[in-house]
Amino acid sequence: MADLTLYKGAAPLNVRGELWYMRYYQDNVSTLNNLVRKNPNVEPKMVGVQGHLEHGIRTRFEWTCLQEDINLGLEKGKINVRPRWSQVEKKDLAEEMEWADEKPNRVIIVCSCPSQIDDDRSIMRQVEAMCRGRANVELTFSEAGNA
């Protein structure tokens, strides 16, 4: 069978091979398992803030890898609750928080966030500020220097 790889740009970035990724993955595993430990009826949703195509390359690749690895963890029984997934523009993050507010068992985990969109390098701080004071929002995104 022919190779059906369609991506023709630069070689894909192997985020799993970077020093920060395993800690980042484990943070998300622990967050999911702790949520279901505290509330067996929890409905978690992993939310990613969509990054800039040029500046958000790690955000793009970590999102896909995290989905694959969380699903693998579920299959192997290392993760005890299956999350929903949603990737949104930053301006739509408030809608995700509203979704979490609609029912008491809902929690969003902002697991992916770019450090920059266009010329704005304060995206992570803006997301942190939006989520401040919300018990039904967890932040697990990684940033430079966390390795």
C-alpha cells in the first residue's frame, strides 16, 4: 500500500522526544485520575487554545500527541476517565467555561495553550487570568522553562 502521508512541510516536530513532554503528559494523567478520584461522576473536557500556525508549532504537535497518548493510557487502564476534547480559539474559551458551569460534574482542563498568537506574547497569562477563581477549570499546559 502506498504511503498516504499528506504533510509536505518541514519535518514534523517530535515533541515526545523533548524533555518536557513526559512530565507534561504525566501532569495530565494525574489531573484526570485525581478528578475521577474526587468525583466518580466527573465529566472532564480537555481544551486546547488553538495556536498560530507559525509560532505555535509545539502547541500543534503536543495537542495531537496528547490525544493519542491519553487514549493509549485509557486502553492500558492507566487513566480512569475518558475526557472529551475541544480545540478552540482563545476568544471562544469563555464558551468552554460556560459549558463547565452548566452542570456540577463538568470540569475543563486547559491542556494546550500557545505562548504567542500573532505579535501577542502574553497569551498564557491571559488564559491564566480568564481561569482564575474557577474551581471547575484546571490548567496543565506547559511553557518554555518547565522542563
